[in-house]
Amino acid sequence: MIRELELKDRKSVLEIVKDIWEGDDYIPAAFDSWVSDGDCRFMGMWKDEALVGVANLRRLSPTVGWLEGMRIKPEFQGKGYGRELAVEMMKLARNDRLEELYFSTYFDNLASIRINESLGFSRVAVFTNLELELKPSADLEGELKYAGLQIGREIAEIETYMSNDWFFIPPEIGRKSNWLKEPETLSREGNMAVVSRNPKVPECMEINYIEIGKSEDAENFLSLLAGYAREKGYSRVHTMVPENVELDAFLKNRFAPFERFHDVFIYRARTDELRID
């Protein structure tokens, strides 16, 4: 059985994800908003009265959806439930008249990648997951300045992917800033970034999109962004960097990847081409 989750299901859902990502899964932080958001179909799958899996389908427009948060309880993995839940979510998207589906995944999530590629998804973009810890230190305090940054509240239309933590707003979606919390544009000498408050970790500043020039300008601009984050009271900065952007300036500013570069994949499929029947 598959049905929409309710607030009363919180305990069962938290039991599923308690050991995922070493106990640091984002599902607990997203649970309330996914249950209450009219654009979300946060679903649970039951077997013999036991909740074995969850997944969320987020409507981005009348025709475009985003799949996220697909989890199978560890003791039920390897029994085909992941594929079954994926198929059910895709049928739900088709029934809701969505024409395109997207999702993101980590490079080592091989089971999910195999399942979704077999069902008709293709990889369309690759990003590097980077994070900067703004820990107080004598040398850091001297470096984190942001004088000269231009700060704006008007967010220009971005015609490529815009990230918001692990959620990516696809190119065809307009008014992307509507999906961001407290968005701002920071710019200086031809460099520009859209930043916001991370939707799951309030003390983290998210760089949702960035345009940077030659390496020395990029390095200085990223230093200014770090200074701005510190001034705003953030304790870290997170971003997803497209694979065609050089990473040297980020690394010189102490941004670090999780395990490797080019580790986050985006997949896309047309619902009428999915192999789910």
C-alpha cells in the first residue's frame, strides 16, 4: 500500500532514516514542510502494516516535478522495494499530468542510479558538493572582509540550474528565487552570486548560483562572500558547483568536497517515456 504521509506518521518515518547518512539525514528537518506543502506528495509505502519506504514528489510547475527523499528502511533493502517505490512515484507523477521529472543523487548511490536508469532516466548534469566551515580563528578573522560587495534584493532570471542544498531548480522553471529563503544578489567587478539561507540548516549560507571570472578575481570574490556570511552570523557556507567551473578558487578559500569532485548527478526523464508499465 502507498499513501500520503501525515503528521501522525512522523515517528515511523524517523525510524526509517535514523541511521541513514550516519544519522544526519535531512528528512527529519523536511518532514513537516513536505507534509503540509500543497505542492508536495510525500508518500509512504507499507508492507504488512510496516512502513518500509518514503519518497517525495514536488511539483515545480504544471508540467515539471522533482523527486527527492526516496528512502527504504535498511532491513528491507535488497528486496525490490526500492524499485517498487520508484515505479509508484513515477506513476503518481504521470497521473498528476507531470511531463518531466528530475532528481539528484550522490555518485555512490549505485542501486538508485541503476534502478532509475533502467526505468528511463538519463544523467543531464554533474556538480561538485562543496562546504566551507567558518570556524573562528585568528587568521580567519583577519581575512573575512566584504567591503566593496554590492548587495541587492532583486534576483535576475537564471536560465540554467539553480541549487538549493540538494534540490535543483531546472532551467525551464522561471522565478527561481521564489524557491529560496531570504535570497540576495552579491556582486563585484563582474562576479555575481545568488545566496540564501539554507532551507534545512539555518546557520548555513547557500550559494545557489555563481558567475566568476579569471582565477584571481574569483578567489578574491569568494573570500568576500565568506566575509559576508560571517558578518551575517552564518557558521558555514554550502554550494553546488557545475562541472564546467574551475574549482581552484574555491579550494584556495578552504571550500572542501565531501569525498571527491564531480560527485552529485542530476537525472531527467519524460514521463511518457518511462518504462513503468
